[in-house]
Amino acid sequence: MNNIYQTAKIKSVEIETPKVKNFILDSSIRAEPGQYVMIWLPGFNEKPFGIVKPSPLMLSIAKIGPTTEIIHKLKVGDKVTFRGPYGQSFKIKSGKILLIGGGYGVVPLYFLASSISPEKRKNITVVIGARTKKELPFVTKFKKLGCKVLVTTDDGSAGFKGFTTQLTEDLLNRKKFKAVYSCGPMIMMKKIAQLSHTKKIFCQVSLESFFKCGGFGICGECCVNGLIVCKEGPIFEGKVLL
Ligand code: FES
């Protein structure tokens, strides 16, 4: 854990989807898949963001509120102040694994997949879901890593028409996986946790919450089901959602 604020310049900005931008900074940190950093906008707010890559540090930010609107206006050369990394990381099992990301929830799952050696990434199946084809993030990135990628859209504009949970249920009925990792809407992760529990498969989820003290575990703002998400999480075993 690093509580010292660091300032880095934005080296490049990628448009991932109409709502999501990737910011690559001229800074590197030591972090594990699943961990996050706190970005500080002086005089305004401080928010947690999952790490896509630690070196150079890459963050993927969806425009979902006032803080992220300000971040989305930042350009190459602008400065970002952050502290971290914080939180617990994924316990990565060897063998066939299944990653399920709802929308920009794929961020920590991408870090997980990229931390696995290239020759073993063929054992990774990724299910990415979004409302429409345009909103599907990281599909090309996961394919470039060598993972098998399946997509779902609510409107059927790409891949399976329906929810990630439906596709996941089908996959778990047909194939054997050593572990399941999921990040996205709570309702999706609950269903994934239930499916994994029924099949007796190791499952971890990345919980999202409102953070205030972010990483210190002292304010209680982030508690979900009595769990201190900023410190004990954000990665938990799926059974906490059962
Ligand atoms: S944000 Fe303060 S305890 Fe988690």
C-alpha cells in the first residue's frame, strides 16, 4: 500500500467506447490484478479506479458522473494525482478459467488475464456483456492477449442476445472450469456466484462501492454486507454474495 500522492502526466488517451476512455500515464506502479488506485481531483473529489495495467499505469474510466466527466476532459500532457495501489488481489488458479465482465467491469479482469503467461492464455475464456455492440469494451484487447472471447448484447447487435449470466450458465453446463472471476453489476455477480456455488467452482468477484477514505478502512462508507470493500476487498470470494 502506498499512501503517498503521486503526480503523473497523461501520455496518451484511447477512446474505448462512447462512454469509456483509457488513460495511459507516464508512471509505473507495482500492483496485483484486482487492486485499484484513488484519483484525487484537488478541491473536488477522490474516487477509486481499477488498474488495467501497472506499467505504464493505464486506467479505464467510464463517464458516469461529475468526477468522471472532469477526468474525461483531461488531455495528453495534463497531470493526474493518485495514491495506491490498494486492496486485495485475485487468487489466480491454474487451468481453465472463466472471466465474466459486465460493461467496464472488464477492467480488473483484463489485468488478471494479462498477468497470466502468454502460452497459458488459451485456457482463458472471457464473456463480455453490454447493452449494444458499440458499448462492448476490451474485446480486441482480450483477443490480442490470446483469450477466447464471447460477447453478449441486450439488443443482439453482437454475439449472444441476452445476458452474460445466461451464456455463463450454458458454459458451466457444457465445460469444466477451475475458477470463475467476475466484475460488473451486483445482480450479475450474485447470479455468477450462485452458479459457481452450485457447480462447486472457485469463484471471486470484484465489488464496487462508494469510497471516502479509500484504502484506509476507517470511515465505513464502502461497507457492503458488513464487508469493508476498500480494504478487505474489492476482491472477495463469491460466497459473500450468496
Ligand atoms: S472507504 Fe472508508 S472504510 Fe472504505
